[in-house]
Amino acid sequence: MINEMRFVRKKHYDYELAKVLFSKLEEKQLLALVGGAYLNYVYKCEHTEVEVAKYLNISKATYRHNKKTGYLMIQKSLEFKDQLDMLRTA
């Protein structure tokens, strides 16, 4: 437990990057991405897509679409960041 507290106190080295990436998402996409993890953390058990969608008060199809769109947006941003990093080191 003491070792776990270390991680709570210190920010992850990619915290600022994650903050920027999440700020680029619409609220519905962000909720779809973190909703399942939140429910798993709170209730200490896995939840199905249907349960997460019900919690978010949206259909399963909408939940899956928002989650997919959120992941694609983050992927594009990370690829762009990698390209910039490559240019800087070249």
C-alpha cells in the first residue's frame, strides 16, 4: 500500500501530455473512454459495454462510436507528436 501511495503523490511523466490529449476530446468521447475504468475502480469489478452505456445514459452503439472516435483522435495526436519529435532529432 505504501508503494502505491508513491504513485498517487507523484505525477506520471506523461501526465501533461495526457492532459493535453484529453482536452482535445469532446466530453462525450472522454466519458466513453474513462467511463468503464471509473466503474471498474468504484465497484471493483468489470462492467460490460451495455452497463457502461446505461450508466452514461446512452445506447451501446453510441458508446462504442464515442469510444472509437476518442481513441482515433488520441492516436492521430500521438502520431503527430511522434513526427514532430523525429523532426527535432533529425
